[in-house]
Amino acid sequence: MDENLIIENRILKGYKEKLIQTVNVPEGVSAIAENAFADFPNLYSIDFPKSLVIIGDGAFRNCPKLKSIDLENIVTLGAEAFLGCTALQGVTFGTEPLPPKGGRFNQRLKPPKVG
């Protein structure tokens, strides 16, 4: 496991190095905390495990190089979790995505309507 990951009680709280480009979240992590990766200017890729079901408010806010994300197993998506991710082009949702808390996903990219 990456020694720079800050994980407590299955919650990924952050990363020790803000200039990281890629992150592989290990299996067993069930949540990413609020603002865990906010303002990471070089983050362009993150891989989520199947165990991840919660992404906190602003978790990836202002990650301008983040290109795509897979939210297939996410049950709770925090408000403005991806706000300011201006390079974000590809988002994969599960069969029944929940709208983000607070309504805003990204200033350019909106989640699909379900139902």
C-alpha cells in the first residue's frame, strides 16, 4: 500500500504529497473524506476500489487535470465533490446514480437524471 495515503477506519482522509499525479485507492477503503484531495493541481487519474461507496463534500474540488472517474459503486456523492475539475470529460455511473448533495457536480458536467 502507498505509504503516503492517510487512511483511518476505512476512510481515506488524504494524501501526504499534493503534487501526486495518480492515486490507486486500496480495496477495503469505503469512503473518501471531505476535501481529501482538494486543490491537488497535478492529479489526473484516480482508481477507486469496489469497496468505495462514499465520496465526501469537495473531495476532489479544484483538481484541474483530473480527466475521468468511475462512480459505478458510489452510493453517496458529496456536494461539489468535483467542482473545478475543468478537464473532467468521462464519468461512469452505476445503474442508479444518486444526485450529488447540494446539487452541483461540476460547472461543466452534470450527472444524468435517473427515473
